[in-house]
Amino acid sequence: MMRSRRRFLIFFAAAGALLVAFIAWPLLRTLLASPPAVLWRTWQEGEVRAAILLTFGASAAATGLALLFGIPLAYVLARADFPGKTLVEAVVDIPVVVPHSAAGIALLMVFGRQAFLGKAFALAGIRFVSAVPGIVIAMLFVSLAFLVNAARDGFRAVDVRLEAVARTLGASPWETFWQVTFPLAWRSVLSGVIMMWARGLSEFGAVVILAYHPMVAPVLIFERFESYGLAYARPVASLVILISLGVFLILRWVGRDAKR
Amino acid sequence: MMRSRRRFLIFFAAAGALLVAFIAWPLLRTLLASPPAVLWRTWQEGEVRAAILLTFGASAAATGLALLFGIPLAYVLARADFPGKTLVEAVVDIPVVVPHSAAGIALLMVFGRQAFLGKAFALAGIRFVSAVPGIVIAMLFVSLAFLVNAARDGFRAVDVRLEAVARTLGASPWETFWQVTFPLAWRSVLSGVIMMWARGLSEFGAVVILAYHPMVAPVLIFERFESYGLAYARPVASLVILISLGVFLILRWVGRDAKR
Amino acid sequence: MQSVDGESLRLEGLTVAAGGFRIANLNLEVAAGEYFVLLGPTGAGKTVLLETVAGLHRPLGGRVWLGGEDITAAPPEARRIGFVYQRQALFPHMTVAENVAFGLALRQQPRWKRALPGPGRRARRRASRRPEVAAMLALLRIAHLADRFPAHLSGGERQRVALARALVLRPRLLLLDEPLSALDPQHREALRAELRRLHAELGATVVHVTHDFEEAVALGERVAVLHRGRFEQVGTPEAIFRRPASRFVAEFVGMRNIFAAEAEPGNGRTARLRARGLIAAAVTARRGAVHFAVRPEDIVLARHPLDSSLRNVFQGQVAAVEQRGALAYVTVAVPAPEGEPLPFVAAVTAPSLENLRLRPGETVWLGFKASAVHVF
Amino acid sequence: MQSVDGESLRLEGLTVAAGGFRIANLNLEVAAGEYFVLLGPTGAGKTVLLETVAGLHRPLGGRVWLGGEDITAAPPEARRIGFVYQRQALFPHMTVAENVAFGLALRQQPRWKRALPGPGRRARRRASRRPEVAAMLALLRIAHLADRFPAHLSGGERQRVALARALVLRPRLLLLDEPLSALDPQHREALRAELRRLHAELGATVVHVTHDFEEAVALGERVAVLHRGRFEQVGTPEAIFRRPASRFVAEFVGMRNIFAAEAEPGNGRTARLRARGLIAAAVTARRGAVHFAVRPEDIVLARHPLDSSLRNVFQGQVAAVEQRGALAYVTVAVPAPEGEPLPFVAAVTAPSLENLRLRPGETVWLGFKASAVHVF
């Protein structure tokens, strides 16, 4: 690389460094503000631990549901051409742009106590408002696109000709999927799973409308901030950011291998 | 396509259809619950209109800042190899997994009234807490990755050899960027701009902590829901969802062309 | 090694549209054990045709018969047709031996087990140690690669694995889609020899698709030239090389000396071809406006008038000499009574070029037999 | 058309490491106006070498001289070196004429204007109507494509545009990186003729990289064979073809009859080569363990004993006949006193094959001149 180009890149890099600092600084500041002892004491609080575990559990449940129904959807989007495909792909992506509190209202319109589905599920003993199932569907709604899109891209990256050859070697479509397509795409799927799970953990707006209680961690942070102020909310925020970073590191590690 | 494969795909499509319905139904239900006359009346309310316009404006400002600093960053990430590049890419992505209310707390730690940067900016007359600049940085923090990643992928898709040839034809690095690289990547950049803008519009958790007032649209929905209940929040939610869908359609239309 | 028992293939009015290509109403018969080459330029729909025979596309019309059985509606997994793509069609998550054992492993497992990811892998490992796999690896000279992954193989090695994987199931028909095109010249030549040997040893029926005429000549017992979704000519490579049925075929197989002419009756079976007033003798029954062509290597050059056994002898000026590896192509401009000189290209070997000391501008004699003139 | 004023290129101890390739301490001189071909297999680092000459990589050591000027540290935009890649290096957002005008437009604008997107486009449009552009498009026979976008061109047309874009700036040196490799055979031949013509008409200095020996022979005034980051041989194509300096070069240029032998003194300037007891005469001063090679087209076949002007005449059995387009390769097994027979491959034209009626198993005579034996 010649000197003129190097100078050019350094100029660009300087501009970019400002942005990187803008993200890294607040996060580091928050983490460093709470020494390990404080974090440990925060973790010991029953309310905090319950909120964090509930957040993890609900997000995992949402991810499980998405796996069951989202993998087939992703494969169909990757391989089949059908009328309305563009529309279906668009619908999957919509939740990214819908304001989260509006998404919560929309879910309440369908799963609320007076709504049709809400009543139908109530007969089976499942309540959504101010209950764990409500948290799960709120997380599912806002984070589904991450899993479906990652899996779809993973499936799309598997050469169709590999599937064709497997067929000529005696494999049915179902066998081809499990023995060729899925093993080749699973890292993308896994990366989507972690991404979706992490996005579910971080959801606040939709959850707070559907189920303020039982409190998930982001709601707990908000509650403490509103009721008692920054000093009281900060240790919980530090703890949650630390956990998010851990999840994030796993995500990067998996995603990196998927690209190979 | 042979019959056995068709049957297989239809089975998969059925599973996926449930998910698509899960997303589409609540959104449609919310839109249909408010007839055009109600939407129009809602739009006439000064508070609603102010909130929506503030949301648009603040998100546009955040996107503008990201353009100025994010485009150089994206180009450097697409073209240069340097130690710590993986770390920088990671930092850009972190806000996606940090819970939004925790992100708000983190920003408050740096831009709050008592914090170093907050005080520094206050000297220049810029306040962040409960003010428009706070909304802008909250949006910037959570949505930056969309623009940087889209632009980076766009730049990466431009063949390095095109830049090399431009150099041999007499163009400096700066000229090569503006006459070859950027014109070829601009659709990806534009798609990232719209995506970031839409994601900024939808932010609630980080904004609500940094600046409950002046109210952006997602906060207004939350406020009305908490204070007066679903029936009062619904028209605003419908209006906001309608606008989001409009933005989204533009986004898809631009993104589609970018793939060609 | 057991033989493969190739069966005959018959296409009856086959019509397919897929991937932007359309093939209409195609008929073809390939005998059991025959090595049949489908020759055509890129974009002629050759791959789509093969994929349809393998059952990967549903034809819009017509039937596919394999050894007397109508397989038009059979799914690909029930056809026992081997398929080798141009490249990148090895399973990258399996070793070479597991790739080859893929089909065998499927056959061994009960149906319910084959549909799960875990047991499939174990069965594949077990099957990869079976003697058929070892024998097939040995036959293709890749036994030493058994435990490697495809990413670490050369292009030629990969194609050997793909062949072994198809052949180990003893297919009733083997389809090869440009199997040599992605290889570099050395590997290409070696694998071409391998294909010839395998066909001779195993007796498989092979349909081999290529855009390379040399490949077709080297391998095919019969060749079909596909152009715009239909066959322009079907016959032995020799027949296509010597007697192309159309201008497209002639150019595609590398004929150089193609001229428009008027065919007039000559004496006996010959005709007089008048091209810009120049008259050449040819063996043909055609009359009127025709094209004629002479292969460069059928044209003899000399510094002195040629002896009289050649019916067509002309004098001209050397216009250009182009060295191309083992051969040199000499362009000789033969003055025509009406209009511009006719440029004839003759192929000579390097030693002859040296002996004749041909240089642009020099006068030479060129000659060719009446039977070497092809009229179409 | 103005000529291009090619200048000489000198590489002095050039060392580069980039893109996984390493080239160490390379020396090379290309004369002004010369057509120089760099020949080497894929992965030999040829592209990296060209990119370094163009200034796109910074060498770790050594110098690059262009026409007596040291340009080692000059940025690429100051070098006036034209570069044509194998493919896909046209600007897809500009028409053909705008692509060609790209460099001219840059030169016309003040520096501050060149760095903005808008004016650049307008200047390009204006420059695309300049007479140099039209003349260059005409020279490359692409005037009719001026307003098309690259996406709608064939591979051959794209390469013509890339050539025009480089040549219109009258480069001091033109670098061609496998410019013909991505083309199909018909276009490749046409563009090869075009390159020869352009070089003759314009007098540019050209360094052309390829992995195709035929291309090197057809175009190069001198050829360098690059292998593992160093030159194995530099010379005329004829010299490399006839007298390869190493086994790698011999195989790379397609020599087939390579045998290990013991060289003993013969009479006069000749040596006696003893290969498994068989004795061949050769013109060489080498003694001891050597390899020798004979080109297939230098071997003459006959059904009767050959006349005595050939120094090396042997009798053998035809082992195989392989048709390859215009030539047939006949393998003749010549019995050796000690050990297995030596397989000689001879190239004959199709008509000779017919005349000799060669079939496997038949006895033939083969002969070659002592001067056709290459010892290395």
C-alpha cells in the first residue's frame, strides 16, 4: 500500500475512532463505576436475580418457539420461489422498524384479556397480560427476524447442487435436509439463535406494556431509576451490561467460525 | 421440481405460515381498529403531532451524525487490515445486545448533568438530560450499527480491483473514493441510512431514561397507556405503526435495488 | 471391481423450461454402455437437460425412458442415475471416504433413522469402511486421500471423488456436466484418460456434456451438437468434424476456411464450386448457393507446383503466419478473378514451417483433395 | 492514431509479499516497445508482481525503473502505467465511452473539483465526447458500443474497453494480467490477434501475464517462466519451447517424451544417451545423469524403415492412439534392452493417421533428428 493511500485511510480512521469512543466510553464507564463487590452484592438480591433469570428463561423460550417454526420458514424462503415471497420476507422484517411500545400495544390488541386469542388461550389456562407468556411473545415478536434471516442466509449459502447431488445419491428431500443442508448451515443457525436470544434479553418497550410484572431485568432497571434514581439503578445496569457482553462475545466467536 | 420435494416444502411452509401470522395479525388488528377518521383526528392533536415530528427530527439528526463519522469508519473496516479491527467491529455491534434501559443508564453516566462530558457540553449550552440532544444520542447509540454495517458491506462488495484500476488511470485515493467506490456503494449506504433512521424512530428504552420529556412518539404511547389505558393509547400506536410501515416500504424498495 | 450394467436412455419429445433455458421437443437415444457426448456452447441449456434426465426438474412434456422403464415421474432418489457437476459438489463436511459412502450409508439404514442428523453421520462412518468404498477409491487412484476433507483437494482430485461417489452405487446411467472444464490443462488431460479407462472397464452408459470439441473427439463414441435448445447434428465425432451439418457446427468445431460459393455440375460425382470466380472441385450432389469448407490440416503447402493427385491446386501469397504450440497456421491469399483474394488457412507442423521457410509476402502453392472439401 | 511511446522497464532485486505470495529478489529487463510475456502456473504470484510494478503494493525491497526513472516510491496515479485485469474491472456505473474517458476527465479538472462526486460525472461526460476517445474506440472496433453499460457487453468486448481505457492515456508501460483467460475460445483468438496488431501499430511496451503457453508463443517476443516466485527461464518462445531449462519448464510447455538417461561421449559434437540400454544420439556437451526430451511433433512415424538422414530410428509397437482435434497422439512402446519399454509419443496429423492406418499392437518405425533431442 502506497503512502498516499495510507494517509487517506488514517484520515478516515480518525473520524471513525470518535464513533467507536462514543459507544465504548459509556459502557466502560458504567462497568467501572460498580466494583466487583457491588456487582456481587447486587446479584445476591432476590429481586435482581429473579429478574435476570426470568429474562434469560423467557428469551430462551421465545428462541425455542422461533426455532421450531422459524427454521422451516427460513428454508422455504431460501429455496422456494412462490408468489408473495417478497411480502412474507417483508413481514418478517417489519418488527425491526415498529416502535417497541407500539408493538406492545399491537400484541395487547390480540393477546389481551378481552381479545379473541387472549380469551381462547385463557380457556387453556394461559394468560398473557402481566404473565410470563406475555413476556415470551413480546420477545418473540421483536427478535424473530434475527433468527429467521440468519438461518435463511445460512441455507442460501449451501449450494443447491449439493442438494441435487444428494438426491441423485438416493436421499429423500427430508434426508437431504438433515444430512446435507442443515449440517452445512448450522453455524449460521446457531449464530442466529444467540443473536435472537440476546435481542430478546434487551427488549424493554414491548415487554413493559404487556407485562410490567413479573419484572424482567430491563424493566427492573427502569423501575429503580424512576423510583429511586441513578445511583440505585446503576449496579443493576452494570450487571446486565456485563452479562450482555458475555453473551455478545459468545455470539462473535460462533459467528466468526460460521464465516469460514 | 419433483413431487416429493414439493410435499416437503409445503410441510415446511405450513410451519412458517404460523409465524408470519403471529407478526402480521397484531399489526393488522391495530391498524384496522382505528378508522382513517380517528387517525386523522389523532394527527390533529398538537401533542401527538409534536411527538411524531420530534421523533422524526431527532432520528434524522442521529443519522446525520452517523453519516459524517460512520461512512469513513465503514470504509476503513471494509478495506484496511489493522490490529484490533475485530475489536472495533465488535464495539460497533455491542449496542444491539445491550438492554435499552441499561444503555440509557450508561449514556447518563457520561452525558448526565454531573458527568464529565455532560458538564463540558453544558459550557457550550448543550444539555442532554430531558432535552433533544439526549434523544439524539440515545438514538445514535442504539441504531449506529445498522448504518455502519450496511455501508461496510456495500464498500466491501465493490471490487478492490476497480479501485486499483482507477489509481492506475490517474485518480488519487480521495478521487477514487468519490468517483468509483461511493457511487457503486451508495445504494447500500442509503439502505443503511433508512434502516438506521427507522430503528431510531422505534427506540423507547434508552430515550425514556435520558429524556422522558420532550416526549417522542414511543414515550407518548407508553405515557397514555400507563395513565389512561389501552383505548387511549391505541390511535397513537396505529398512527405510528402506519408511519413505520411507510418507512419500511421505502427501505425495502431501496434495498431491493441495492442487491441488483 | 464389479461392472456397472449401464442401461439405455431414450428421450421422447422432451420439453423443459428452467433457469432461463427452454428445450423443446427433444428426441435422443443413447445405447446401453455407450459414451455419448453432448456438445454445445455455454448457455445452450445443456445442464438443464442433464438435470431433467436426473429428475431434478419436472419436464413440461415428453417422456424419459431408462432401460425400457418410463422414469419421467420418478423422484431423483429412485432413479439410480449418477451425476457429476463441473465443480464444488462434494459435501464439504464429510471426508473423501464418507462422501463416497454417502449413498451406501443411506441404503443400509431403516427409513426412520435416515431422516435424523445424528445416526446418519455414524452410518456414514461405518459405511466408509466397507470394501466397495475402498475398491472404488483404489480404482480412481485416490485411496491415499480417504481421510482428507474436500477443501484440501485439488480440482482433479475432487472430480475423482465425485466420480467415485456416483460410481460406487453402480448407476444405471452416469451424467457428467462439464466434468473437466474447471480443471487446469494437466489435470484435465489426466482425468480425460481416466474417464476413458473407467468407461472401458466398467461398461457404464455415460452422457457427458461439454463445450470443448477436443474433449468430445477424445471421449465420445457419438456426439450431439446442441444449439438454441435443439440438436444441430448427431453422429460420430469423425462425422461431425469432417462433415458438419451447418455453419454453426462448422464454426464450433473449428473449421476455418468457410466460403460462400455457387455449385455447378462437374464431371462424374464431383461439382465445380465457384467462389468469386475461383473454381474448386468437390464431391457433392448439392447445386446452387452453398458454403464450402476445408480443414486447415487438410491443406498441403509447397514451394513448387504440387503433383497432380490433388484436384485443387492454387497459387497465392503468404499473408500471415501464426505459431500456436505444436502447429503453425499459415494464411495464404489466393487471388480470385472476381473480387478480393480468398484467404485460405493451412496448418503445418513446426518442422515443415522450418523446411518451407514461409514468410509473409512469399509465393506458395497450396492444394487439397476434392474429397476434403465439405459442402453445406 | 498517435503512437504510445513505450518505455523500458527494469526490476532490480524486487522483493514483495502480498496476498499470500512472496517474490524474492527478482531481476528483469524489458526493452522499450517489447512485448514481454510472463508465463507461470496459477498461484505463482504473477498478479502480485504486476500490481507491484503498477504501484499498488509497496515492495519490501528492490527498485523499479521505468525509462531510466526510479519509480519505486511513486504512487500509482503518477506512474502512467496501464493495467488490464483478467475480468470485471470496468466501472459498471459508467458507459463504455465514459470508462474510456475516465483518465482524461481527471486530467482536465482542477484538483479540488476532482475530489467531489458530482462534477466528476459531468467532466467524464464531456471528456467522453473528445476525439481521442472516439479514435481509441474505433481502433479497438468498439465505436458502436460507446453508449452501452459494461453489464451488457460480452467478455471480449469488455476486454477491448479495458484496453482502450488504458491506451487512451498513452501509458509508458501496459500491464496485462491474464487478459484472455476469462474469454471463450472464439473471442480469445480474436482478441489475441487484436493485441498483436495494437502492439505493432502503437509501439507500446507490454508485459503480459498468462498461464497459457500457446498464448505466450503467439504473442511474446520474449517469455519469462515464473515458478515459486522466481524465474526458471527467460528467452524467446522458440528457445523455451525447444530448449526448456528445467523439468518444470519442459512439462509446463507440454513436452511429453521426457526420459532419464546417462550421457556418454559420442562422435564429434554429439553424445550417446543411454536410457534403459537404449541408445539415442543428441547434440550436447552434457555428460553423466541427464534428462532428455523430444517434442511429439518432432517424431516421424512410418510403416517401413525410415531413410538414413535421421540419426535416431527405433522400431516399436503402437500402444495407444488419442485423437485431439487436429492432431492425433500415437504412443509407441520401444523395447529397451534393460527394463520396461520406453513409451514415445508422436504427434501426427489426421490425414497421416489415415494413411498409416495406425492401430494399437501394430509395429511401426519412429525416428527423430539428433538436433531435436533436448538434454537438460
